[in-house]
Amino acid sequence: MRGESASPETEWFSPAGLATGVAGVIVAAVVAIVTLVESGPAWLVAAALLFGAIVYVSSLRPRAGLTSSELVLRQMFSTEVVPLSSIGTVRVGRMLEVTVGATRYRSAAVGRTLRRSIRPRERDPLKVPADYVEDRILAKRADATARADEPGPVTRTWAWPEIVVVAVLAVAFVITLFLA
């Protein structure tokens, strides 16, 4: 698997801010719709849409996924595909961090709360999802190493639709703000 095309064999992990992200997008949509219906200021509609887009890319888009040979890290505006056989260390603290050589790749999609980061970890996958993700990545890395997979390069693809939407909404907000 290269890029971010999800195949049926990809095991995706839920993003850390799922509830907050959904609530933020709903609030942004409600504010935009009510402002349009009430003939409110255009800058408020643009601000609500920009807020919703930023909430989406920061809370809902980031994901971590595993295939049999790769770790997929979807970030706000890019996706990094890391071959499992290239991974040196895996650590989940406030965010997921893997190292490939001297380079660290981080993802906010998986992480622990501050309290869980400070306290000693309980290794119960049902209680702490971050431990489950860390264990799955380590197990898949061990499988890839046992198969003698060739370590390949880490690839990055940009999320151009998200970049364009946020940029256009930011420009629209600034223009409508100055025209008000």
C-alpha cells in the first residue's frame, strides 16, 4: 500500500479527538446555517466554515493504520507511510512516535491523556487503547521482520483537498471581514 488509499486489510485506529471533532464540526455547521437563514454577516459564515474545516483536519483527519507491511500515519495535511521493517522504536506517550533511523515520525491520532502519561501504565488493552495500538504495531513489526521484508523509504503524500479548502476559507474569511 502506498499513499493513503485504504485497502480492506488496513486496520485503522480511532482518532483521539473523535467526540470533540464531531461536536466541533456540528457546532460550526449549525452556526453557518443559522447565520445564512437569519441573513447574518458573511464574515461569520466564513468564520464558522473555517472553524469547521480546521476542527476536521486537526481532530478527525489524523489517523493511524496498519497493513501487513506498513504503518500509515495520516496527519492534518499529509500522510506518511512507514514500512514496518524500517521502524526502530515505537512509543505512545502524549502522541504516537516511531523512529526510522535518526528520524522521528509523530502522530496525534493516538495518544494518552496527561494523567495516563504520568502514571504507570496498566497493560490492559480494554482499558487503555494506546497500549493496544502500541502492541499491534510492535507485533506487526515483528511479523514483518520475521518475513525479512526489505526496509523501504518513508513516503509522504500531501492532502491537497484539505489544504485548498482551509486556504480558500481563510482567504474568504479575511476578505469578508474587511468588507464588513
